[in-house]
Amino acid sequence: MVKTSMSRIALSVALSVPFACAAPTARGFGLSTTKIASLVVFGDSFSDNGNGTWTLTNHTWPADPAYYDGRFSNGMVWPEYLANIIGAYKLLDVSYGGATINNSIVQGYSGKDSTIPVPSVTEQVDSYLRYNFNRSNAASTVSILLAGVNDAFFAGDGLDVRGLADSLTRSVKKLASKGIRTFVLPKTQPGSLLPYYSVYSNASARAIQDKFSRDFHGNLTLSLKAARLPTSVKILLWDEMGVLKSILKKAQSSGSSITQPCLQGVYGEEPTRTLCSNPGKHAFFDVFHPSTKTHHAIAESFAALLRNSGI
């Protein structure tokens, strides 16, 4: 393999969208004019579209009837909106709520009390290559691998951050070896912005999420550089924390709550379960997950990232 230059890794940021828009910006290296035939998404409950944990648990989690068709939100999640925005022919979302990057490093769980083991991104990738991979459209596939918040949630400050970064890089190498050339990976982690951390947790728990976000970015960059990926592989690093901060700022300025979720009590953070009457005025649907309106905003930023990177 040819050693890749670090200029092939796009340190990309897309900040936006419709709670009120700031101009989206992104910077990509190695422009591509290939139409996106398919999106393949590996991840956790932020991207689980109801085909993951809801199916795994035989339609028992998420349990509250306010969740939309097995999603951890009150409507569609960002991969679904993104596929519609960019006109992707096919969306394959194999994410699982509660997933970590690699279960052999940090086991991921779902359920109210986090007792249901779920496949990690590593296992999601292996399963995809075994059962769902289509080589004929590999070159026009965008592969999105986003996870990490659950790793910090379950492991605390004892994280093997370089091990997690290397695991994600190995997954990229597996996919690239099959002909996939475009990837989106996390540049930052948004955990500390979630109401669970900003309202219900102590400063130490928030600090762990913030430190993990900083450390993971540096370690992933080093891991990708050491991987010697082919120069034909294009990697975009998604500033998830920066994007969510921008969305929350716009939401707050338009009168939406960014700390009080619409659905409360389903994770035991409140003594009783309550549901708001105006979910469109809440940036988060529960203490961990965005509302579908926020998901749409995330998708708009993601589309800007791809567009401005020449994809």
C-alpha cells in the first residue's frame, strides 16, 4: 500500500442549520464527483433508525410509546434525513442504541438499566461485510462510523483511548479493502452537551466526556496516519460537538429549551414519566437523545460537509 499523506484526512467542520442557519463550512481534500449511491451508517442510538436495538430486543426497547417506531427520538433520525437530502439511492443503517466502538475494549449495553448487550461498531462492520456488502457500488458508497459517547459512559476515566482509535481505524481498513473509498469518522464527541451530563450528572462525569473528546481526536489522527491507507481513500472528520453546539445555540435563541428534554423519567432521572406537548420546542427528546427537529438540523450540516468536500 502507498503511504497516505495527512492532507488526505479532511479536518472538516460543518456548522449550521434550521433552528436558524449559520453559514455551513467544511474543508475537504481530494475532490470527488461520484454520485452517492448508498450511505452505510455504523453507530449508536444517535443513528439507530429502529432496525438495531428495537429489533434486537424484539420490540421491547426503547419501551416508551412516545418513541417513534423503535427510534430513540420522536421521529426520523439524521441518517434518514441525510439520505433524503442528498438523494442517496440506498440507506443501510446498522447502528445499535447503546453501542460502543469495540466490545472487546468497552462492552456496550442498552435498556433502561443498561443490561442488554449490543453489537459494537466493530461487530457491525464485520456483519455488514459478511451479509450486506455489495461490491458493485462500493466506490459510490459513503461509510459513516460514529460512536464513542457510550465508551466514556460505560468505562469512565479508565478508557484505552488509543485502543479505541485503532479499532475504528481497523474497521476503516476492512471496508477500504473491499473498495469503499469515502469515510466519515468522529473528530469530536458531543457527550457533555447532552442533558444527562449538563443537568443530571456531576462536573466529574462531564469532564470525562470532554477529555475523551479531546484525547480521541488526537489518537484517531495518529492512528489514521499510521494505517498507511491508500491515497484513493478519503476521510472526513466530523466535528459532532461543534455542530451540536451551533444547533443548540440557534435553538436557544429561537426560544427552544436546550436542557429540558421533552420526555423525562424513562431512564430514572426523574421520579415520574412526563411528556411535553410541544416537542418542536425542545432540542432533546430525552436526556440522551436529540429530538427529530435536531436530527434534521444535524443532517443539514452533514449534507453541507459532504457537499463542501466535493462528495
